[in-house]
Amino acid sequence: MPHKVISLISVGRHPQSGRSRRADQDSRAVELGLKLAGTDLDVVHAGSSQEPVLRQYAGMGLPKVTVLEQDESADALVSIADYLKSEKADIVLTGVRAESGESSGMTPYILSEQLGWPIVARVADIVEIKGDEAQVLLALPRGQRRQVTVKLPFIASIDNAAEAARQSAFGPGLRAKMDSQNGSTVEDSVRVDWSEAPAKARPKRLKIVKAKTAADRFKAATAKPQGGSGKVMKNESAQEQAQAIFDLLIEEKVIR
Amino acid sequence: MSDIIRRDPRAEWIIRNRLHPLHDQYANQEEGGEVRGPSGLLRKFPHKVGFIGPNGIKRIDRLKGNSSAPKGKRSSAAQEVQLPLHKVDSPEYYIMVVADLVGGRLTGHDKDILGLAHKLIAERGGNGAVVAVCFGEVKEEHFDTAGVDRLLHIDGEAFEGYSPEARVQALAQVEAQYPVKQWLFPDSIHGGCDLASRLAARLGERPATQAWQVNVEQTVSRGASASLDITRKTPKILMLLEECADAIDETRHEATPITLDGVSVTAPTIQDQGLMDVDPNAIPMAEAEFILSAGNGIHNWDQFHDAAKVLGATEGASRVAVDDGFMPRSRQVGATGTWVTARVYIAVGISGAIQHMQGIGQVDKVVAINTDAGCDMVKRAALSVIGDSEEILGELMKLTAEHKSTSVSDQAEEDSHAA
Ligand SMILES: Cc1cc2nc3c(=O)[nH]c(=O)nc-3n(C[C@H](O)[C@H](O)[C@H](O)COP(=O)(O)OP(=O)(O)OC[C@H]3O[C@@H](n4cnc5c(N)ncnc54)[C@H](O)[C@@H]3O)c2cc1C
């Protein structure tokens, strides 16, 4: 039985121009969903079905996009949680953080808490699904990968390390069906009290020298950042030298 | 003896001024006084002449006290500065800082957040303590100077490796057991952000993410891919950006261990299978952890590529190696290439031109393999071996291959403990 894969999409924001676009991580999630489920992938958006960006997602080869019709100020979580429950999803794919709005990245976590499903964060790839378990690759800092096994159903947030999204085709995007359903009407009440402003540049941290005496200040201003040189091996045999390097590599855990 | 030099300007002035009526008296005092022997001869006590200089060498002042420099009053050993101890007795509330502890040590990011926690306590008033919550292996030795009042180390099999589910259960237990005013997490890819989001969902709190300006009342955080500043009431759970406050540097703290009783961890639904082998050359060079870099001193390029493969290192190159066509331009390290952040950088046959050094400014440990012991790379390196690159790389490959073949069996175990 093929697994039911649902991918949640949102409206992204181009980092330079600020125009709306396919969100980077969301489109990578759709790409991964297409790999797992082909065109059976269910792509869900909570918002307006008139949104032109949805056509860009649809242009990736989706016959239809499910839209939970609701206002911009309404809480998307309620309607999405209901939808996921009614559809009996096996895998839900999201981005790590949205590119517009609060971009707190809490959506997958709250869904996981509400549905009682596990969440795996920063997924680079879903390698295989066998029975009721999936092998998932997580993206770690410095390009490292960790493999975990997780039980279905689960939620995965897709990292930028996942495979890049295919190009969007304009015509098929226009022809895709927008399947509108009723969304929630619950207002996001906390957000009303917030004030939002364009981001200010953050001040750079200055290197403050807390020297008590002039001599210390002088030293701080003139000292070379790197102190005396390390160990030098000159007369040892090549084998001993290689051993010393090898020991350092083991100590630093770069060779396992 | 204290290191502080006490000067007597009046005495110095009298010593300088030979016409002063008290000059002889003061000058003699300096020199240890004039002593007449029984026959009336002037006796000099040679051990009293001069003073011990800062390097431990005896100095004799031929200026006869006519210099104004302070003399002989300095203790030779510099005293270690003892920072004042900040004590918190029976705290009323706690601010929990869940540290990333990359490699078991506090990161700069963690320290900034500890500093912020103290700032929040100072603003709020009352008797609050900052707790550092640590999971897994801890190698940090300076919790006290980083501003940790209490240390909660949650240890055990269940919290090793990748175990976000067990960790969040422990944090929920902390919330139940201690009066926690605030939870501070680094908003980082080292797991801080993930754990914070899980805890927030568990406790039903709405966190502030990417927060960068925080006081007791208000928090400014970034939103909409860092194009928006959101100002709101400070929530209970905060995920903070780097440099959100200054780290503690003027006080010492108790770092008293506290305990968490009875964490019951349910069976995890996510099982850690350990780190995967990744192709080191697929990692962007700027993020690579371990780089083997080639310069003009490499003559056997096939061997160099083999060595990189055996060691599992990302390849780098100096400009000469690139200009000569041995390496692609994208592998160049330095001013006009990539600025790398590796932890270990092996420079094989690279002289260390300044344009190259700029690129490796952030590297922790540099290893130099070079035939020239006087080159700049050797001065920068933590370990330098002087010899022919081909020979040494050959030996190194042999050692590594041996190590790999013997440790295949316990590889899986090592992986699960690393990171
Ligand atoms: C504007 C500008 C920008 C530049 N930008 C960069 C940059 O981004 N990156 C960069 O790398 N360079 C840059 N350079 C070039 C830089 O100045 C140096 O020329 C270059 O880094 C030298 O490379 P090297 O150390 O490999 O070669 P060399 O200086 O020739 O050093 C070779 C070293 O190998 C050793 N050696 C020789 N034979 C052996 C052997 N058999 N075994 C072991 N060791 C041996 C020698 O003792 C010597 O120390 C720039 C230059 C300019 C003018």
C-alpha cells in the first residue's frame, strides 16, 4: 500500500527583492514528497486559493493543490491539524522555518504535539520506508549527516540540505486544480499585540578591552593574535612524524 | 607580595634633586645605607647592591637613584587575579539556560546567553539563580567564570547521542520540579532550536525565536526570514541569536551541582543510527571540519588525492597549486579563495604567504608538513613536521589504513557517542 504523504506549503519571500515566491524549504519538501509518492502527493496550503504563488508550486507537476480557505489573520494550525487527522497521513513534510510572518518554525512541533506523532527536524532525505518505519537522514552542521529510524506516521521538517526543487513549469501550474476546503476562523489572538517593523541592522560587537593599566591596554592593542608556535619535529624519522600527526587527528576526533 | 607598585613621589623627587638637604639621607636609604667598619672604612655590602629585575636577573642601578623608575619593589611572580565570587543562597527562582555544549564545551553563543540570563535577573531583582542545563558528555571546566550559579547535568544512557525526545521529557520534569522564570536556548543548528521548539510545544508556550534584544518587559525578535523586527512581551521560552548580550567576565560563580529526581523516559520513537559517512569533497569547503591542503611542495598529486580519501579529509589548495592547474579554482584557500573554518587543517608544502594565512584565520589546529623549518606556516602551526611531503603522507596513509581496518568492529559504537 503506498503511503499517504502530505506536504505543507507556504508563501515565501525572495531574500533580496522581498517579492513572494515558492519558499525554498517548502519547495524542497514538495520535491521530496514527489520522490516518495509521485503525483499522489497531497500538497496543502492554508490561506487564499487566489494566491499566485500556489501556481508556482503546482508547476512542479502537481495535478491539484488543496487549499484550506481562510483569512490571513486566522490561525493555520487548527485547520491543518484537522485536515491531517481526517486524511490519515503517514508522512507530513514542512519547511524548517517559513519565510514570511513570524517564521518561528513552531508549526511542525505544535502539530506533532497535537497529533501525538514524532517529529524529525532538519531532514536532508528520507532514504526508505519499510513497513511502519522510515530511514531518515538528518542534516547536521558542517555537512555531516545522521541517520535515524522513525515510526510512521511522523512529521519531518526539511532542511536546505535536501535536494533542490525542480523548476516550475508555467502552463501546467496554471492548469492545476485548486481544491478549496473550508479553513479555520480562529484568530491568532497573541499576535495582535505585537508591533512589527522592518529589521534594523544589528550593531556589530566591538572588541572591548577591559584593561586596568596602560601597560595592559598597550599589550592588548599590539599583541599578535597567535601566540608562540607549536611543536616542531625536525630530526625524527618520517614514521615518528606521521605518528605524531596521526595522534593529533585521533585526539581531535577527525579520524574515527 | 602584592603586584601594586607604591610610589612615593616626594622621595623620588628628593632622590632626583642632589641639592636637596635630605638628598643624602634618602639616597643612602635606597642603596641600603652607608656602613662604616670598625676602622672607619666605608664598607659596601655587595648583596644589597641592586635589585632583582622582572626576569629574575640582578640589576644594578648605575644612575645611583637618579632615575625616576621604581626600584626593587616589584614581586617577580605575577599574581593570578581572583575575580569576586557572586553567591546566590536559596534562590527564589531560576533562569534555565540549556547549553548547546558543542564537543562538551560551552560555545560563545552559550556564554552570551548566560550573560543575558544574569542581565535579566539584575533587572527583575529578587534572589534568582542562573542554571546551566547540560546533557551528555561535559568537558567544560570553566562553568564558574562563564556565569553558572547552578549546574544541572542530566546524564544517562537515554540522553546520549541524538535523543531529543528523552531530553524534552527531562526538561518538562525540570519545569515541574523547580520554579523556573525563564527558559533560554541558543537559536542554533546544534540542537538548541530543536529542543526549544519541542519544549515550547510540550508546555504550550509561545516562544520568541531569533530574539536578539531582550529585557524583562520586551523582546525584539526577527521574523519573515530576518526582514522584520517583531516587538512583543517577553515570553517564557526564548531562542536567542548570537551576541544577544555580553558574556560574563568580571565575576566568578558557584556552579553548584543540582539534581533532578526521577526522570522517567518513555521508549523513543526516533532511533539514532549514528553518523553517516559523507563524501568529504561534497561538503562546502567553508564549513568542512577537516581539510588537507596542498601547495607547491606537492609533487605526487595522485598520492595527495589518495591521502585525502584515506584520511576522509576535504581537499584544499594554495593559489600556486591552483594556478599550475593541479587543483580546481573552487578549492583555493585564502584571500582570493575560500575562508575556511575547519577544526583541523593540514598544510602540505604550503609556505604560508599572508594571502593564504588570511583564509585560515579561524582554524583551530594547523598541522604543517614542509621541508623548510623557517617558513611562516610552521610559525602558525600547532604541530609542524619537517620533511618530504611524499614520504610523510605515505606513512600517514599507512597508519590510517591500519587504524581503519582494526577499528571497523567498534566503529558503530564510536559513532553513536560522537557529536
Ligand atoms: C593578490 C594576491 C592574492 C592571493 N591570494 C591567494 C589566496 O587566496 N590563496 C593562496 O594560497 N595564495 C594566494 N596568493 C599567493 C600567495 O602570495 C603565495 O604565492 C602562495 O600562497 C604560495 O603558495 P605555496 O605556499 O603553495 O607555494 P610556495 O610559496 O612555493 O611554498 C611551497 C612550500 O613547500 C615547501 N616544499 C617544497 N618541496 C617540498 C616537499 N617535497 N615536501 C614538503 N614541503 C615542500 C617549501 O619549503 C615551501 O615552504 C595571492 C597572491 C596575490 C598577489
